[in-house]
Amino acid sequence: MALSIQSNAASKSIQNQLGRTNNDLSVALERLGSGFKINSAKDDAAGLQIANRLNAQVRGQEAAIYNANNAQSMMQTAEGAFEEMTNIAYRMKELATQGANGTNNTSEYTALSGEFEALSAELTNIMDNTSYGSGTTLLDAAGKFGAGAVTFQIGSSAAETLDVNISADLTAVTTAITAFAGGLADQAGSSTAMGDVDTLIDSIGAARANLGASMNRLDHTINNVTNMAENTQASASQLMDADFAKETSNMTKQQLLMNSGISVLSASNSTTQMIGSLLR
């Protein structure tokens, strides 16, 4: 290559290389500073789009886990109320069985009927006032479970739902409680009450069985969605997260290239000075 003072091709070439090295160094520093491999669409447009979809799915799955746990708590509240109603029904069965015996007199029927009616009133109280959260009733006719099916969102897509419908069971429970109006006034009434209590126990059992099946399903749902969220997050991390070992090595490499490039650029710029010495 001829010596010239009009242009310095070597200097231009080194400047271009320094520019590329500086860009690569900036990328490495940005990734190390943010912790992300993709900081803008220009880093990886396709990867960013995929990662955004994955992150949106993870957010939905995390919300679904929260929903499922809330649904589990709501059903446990209702099932706990039914458990207490079952205990009350057992005592009512005992009282009715005692009343059906021919050894009782009027005062004993008065005592038996008084407790029986008090327990019946408590059953109605539980049905009317069992609530979840900010006063949302669960078991009365206008409550969450009494008004019809309750739909729980248990996944990140609109199709992932769980419908729980125990309204028919609640109607049967209410009907059974209403049948206790006669109390234990005499032996015949006590015999009738025995059958009515059995009906109540069966109705409560049916409602508890339906809730139990849904709660068991939710346990598996929560485990599955948790697993999906974990693996989806891992996939997004593979796309988005910076490899610190790799980026640290790349930063060190670019810094060395910058230092050596600046030194070589300084040397190349002195070429014109050396040409000037030929004129002396």
C-alpha cells in the first residue's frame, strides 16, 4: 500500500472496528446491569414476543392458583358448616329416638321437644348466616351455593374453570329442616322426627360429598397449575435472563479489544507524521 497523507485507510478500518467493539461492550454491560439477555426488541424480536406470551401465561397461572386457594377456602367454610350441622343432626336423632319410647310422660316430652326445637333453630341459623369474606352468605337460597352453580377460574385460559353446584342439595336440606316444625310433642311425633332426621343427615351427606369431590379436584388442580407455572417461568427465563458467566467473559473480551484498538489507532494516526519526515 502506497504512503499517503490524503487518507489513512488503516486508521479508518481501526475506527470502524472500535465502533463495533464499543457496541458489543455496551450490550454486554447492559445485560450485566439489567440481568436480562433481551432488553429491547432489537436484541431478539422473536424471543421477546415468545417471552412476553410466556410471562403473561405465568401471571395468569399465578392468579389461577390464588383463585383456586380462595375457592378451596370458601368450600371448606361451607363444608365446616355442614359438619356442625351433622353433629346437631346426630343429637336430634338421639332425642327423637328417646321420644319414640313409650316410657316418656308429658314433662319429659316438653324437655325433649325444647332441646329438639332449639337445635332445629340453630340449623336454620347456620343455613342463613354461614358466610365467607365480606359477608357473602353461602348456604341460604340467595347465597353463593344456594343460588345455583358457582364458577371458579382455575387456569390461565377462559376454558379452565370449575363449576360447583350444590343448590339442589341445599334445597333438600332446607326442606328437611322445615319438616321439624312439629317437634317432639309425643311418641308419634318423635317417631316421625326420627325419619325426618335421617332424611336431613342424608341430604347434608350428599352436599358434603359434592363439596369434597370438588375440593379433592382443586388439590390436584393447584398442584398441576403450580407445576405448569414453574416450567413456563423456566422457559421464559431461558429466553430473557442473561448468562452472567458468558456476558462477563464477553465484557472482558470487548474491553481488551477496545484497549488494543485504541493503542493501534494511535499508532496508525502517527503514520502521516512519519511521511512528513521524508520531506526533511
